[in-house]
Amino acid sequence: MSSEEKRMELTEWSWQGYGRKHGAPGIRNRVLVIYTVKCSEFVARRIVEESGHPDVELVGFDGCTDNQYAVDLLISLIKHPNVGAVLTVGLGCEYIQPQWLADVAVKEGKEASWMSIQQEGGTKPTVTKGTAWVRETLERLKHTPRVRMGFKDLVIGAECGGSDYTSGLAGNVVVGRFFDRLVDLGGCAIFEEIVEAIGLDGLLVGRAADPEAARELRYTYDKALDYCRSVRQYSVSPGNFAGGLSTIEEKSMGAVIKSGSRPIEGVLKVSVPPKHGGLWLLDSTPDPHFMQFGITNPNDNEGLMDLISCGAHIVFLVTGRGNVVGSAVAPCIKITGNHETFSRMEEDMDFDASPILYGGMSQKEMALDLAAYVAGTAGGTPTKSEVLGHKEFYIPYKYQEKEVAYKRACEGSV
Amino acid sequence: MEKEIKAFQIDLGDNVATALAGIKAGQEAGLTGDHGEESIKAATDIPAGHKIALKDIGAGGHIVKYGVVIGRATADIPKGSWVHLHVMQSIYDERSSHLDVRTGAPKDTKYE
């Protein structure tokens, strides 16, 4: 098939998704088992293991004290279109109450149940009861209505990790090209890592869709620059330098290129879904607060979780040096522009974008190949990390406002 | 003789290209991407993934890649030579030129 034929067909491509009572359809029909404190993690994990089904997944928050950011993140996962049912497992005395979370799921029209280990009588009775509920629920989920979906219905998030010189030349370039197509088709694309946009404020603000978006981008950029200056640490590491990147500005451009070229509709905060389609910047940097909660990007899975919290059906992880992680809730597609990395880790890496470096393929053709991979994944084909059973998640303590916070919370109403 | 493709130029306005494999001093490297010249002769060894100057860049001049400024030259950089921490620095990150040129490891912090 010629690339012209493939491109014409993109609007026509469709697959069967899962209809939800409220909100957008999903591409997976997962059962989330959520622990609400570290003390209930073991029991929740055991329920997932006993269920023995690839659609049953564990997520949770370790902390016992209250953190709005973490609660909002758990709620966003409960509401996520890829989730069909929710079982929350608490110890009984923590701030995040399993019953509240189950109530959220019920209001969303999802199958839901909750348990408190203290009330159920300890490890064994809770595991037995929870496992039985999950098995029954999996049967009921077989009747979830199937609905036709296309690219216009997709939300896709992208981040990079373990970057080398190929990330900014091939991996992120192909994602940017694909994002342009996705946005043109009416879909939604989210990119993040504002701390990896240092030096590019003019370029970002210049791409704002409207004056409000420009204001949000300007504030968010300045916040990230303040953050980096104050800790004397930019998002560039010894491995990046050794690999040939000389400055944060150079790494930034390689990272921001994954956003493609379309206008930026505005800044998303973690756990806040985009208001409409188009391209959005996700700000995962902590907001200024008297307790200074959180580090901006503790690891790759935190970044993926942030994107998923905004409703991403699928997440891209662009890497040069290679990675093996997947994610709970949304399939992760791992892309590399480094052919050696792809060959060395072929069971883990999904997509080899290196042919554009050697003139073998145009960026446009490569982006269409990525579109085909995305459509296959959306239609149910497991990604490499899904095949291997990777279901990582990471939810830290953090402080963040739900809207772009022009005023510091710690400044009060002076 | 057809030259093997060795370096990738992203934007026509760039004054550096990225070596897709190691280039030896004296070697003529073919260019790919959005390139002006067909090739560039290496004046020094260029490690894989590192930058080669496509023209003479004077001290204080901008280093341009992706069509944007990615830093400033801290010394005169002759055409064809290796462009990295030893001859350029970030406009933002004051630590970048204090890092080891080969490993990128910080030299301004002692960890005991």
C-alpha cells in the first residue's frame, strides 16, 4: 500500500472500543484493584495475583496522611475510559477511605466494590472475598457494549526517558509527525516535561492557540525555570552529556519536537482531562507551596501516570538507550530511534523509528507506520509490555493546583 | 566515490550536524537530513552522537541546531571539529561547562 493510500484511509480507520455510561469509550476493559495505603498493598496485590487475568491490575497510594494530588490521581484512574470495574481495598484507618473511591466508581456507572481489611478479619478472608468479586465481575464485563472508535476518539500522551542523540533526531520527530495527524483528525495529543523545554519559551508561547493559552504557557515555563534555577539542576544528566547532548537547550529541543507543530490549546494539570481535542502541554511540576511537596519527574512511570490521569488511552515512551516499563490502565508503546537499542531489546521495544535517519524512509511514512501500530493497539493487540505483563504505576506525594496557579498557595490572600 | 552517510543535519540553518557513527579526523562524512553541503571533512575525531561544526564558529557565537540556539561558543570552533562541553556552554545552566567532557560527570561536587 502506498503512503498516499494509507494517509487517505486514516480517517476511515476504526476498531471496537468499550462503551462507558459516562464519558469517552475505552480501548481496554480493565478491573482496577486499588489499595488506599501501603498497609493494604499486600492484600490487594494478592487479589490481583489470585485472579490470574491480564485485565486485572493493581494501583494504589502508599501514604496514610492526606494528599489531594494523590486522591485526585486515583479518582482520575477510576474515571479512566479503559477501566470497567473497581475494587478498593483499605486497611481501615487511613485518610483515603476505600468506600469514597468505590462511590466515585458507582457514580461513573462502573462495577464497584470496597473492603476494609480490619472489618473483613485480616488477610485471608479479604483475599478470598476480593478474588471472588473480581472473578464474578470479569464475567459481567464480558457484556460491556462495544462501540466503534477512530483516531478522532483517541487521547494519546507522550514522554521520553533514557534519551540519547537519536531521540531528538528520530523517535520524538516521528511522534511529533504522528501528533500532527492525530490533531488534524480531531484527536487529542498531550506532551509533557516542561522542565525539558528550558530555552524554548519563545517557541512554545508563539504556538499558543489563543491569548489565554499563551498566558498559561508563559507562567508554566517561568515556574519550571524558577524551579531549575533554585535547585541548580536542569533536566539533563551525565548520560545525556556523554551521549553527545551539550546543553539543556539542545535536549529541550529534542524533547519538545515530539509535540509536533500544531497550536497548543493550553496547559493541563495532573488528573484534569482536556476540555477538547487538539494539542495540550501537561504540567507535572509541583506548584509553589509552603510544604514544597514533590519532585517534578521522579521517574518514567510517574510521567506516564500523569498522562494517563488526563485520560490518555495510550501512552508513548520514547527512548534512546532503551526501557522495559509498561503501565497500569493504558497500554504503553515504546519507541526508539536507535536501531541498536531496538535490536538488542526487541522483546521490549515496540517501534523502530531509525529508518528516517539513514534516508530509508521519510518522516511522513514513518508516522503512518506508527499510526498503524496505534490502531492495532487500540483494537486490542497487546503491546510488548502488555505481553510481558508490565503493569507499573507510580503515585507520589505532590502538591499541585487544579488550574494554572498564578498565585502561590503559600502567599495567601495578601 | 559515494560517501557513507555519517552525520545528520536537522535544519538548513544549523551550524552543527550530529554524527550517526564515530568519525575519524581527516575522514569525509556524508550528510543526511535537511543538509546544504553533501559532506563535511572532520578536523578532529567526533564520537557517535556528538556534534560536528559545519562552518567556522567564532568565540561567543551561537551554536544552532534544530534551527534554534542551543548554546554559545566559549572558544573559536573551526569547521569540521568536535562541538561539546569544552568549547560551548548553555545560556541557562551555569554548571554545564564544568562537567567532564567525556563522561558528563559533575566536577563541581565532591561526594566523598
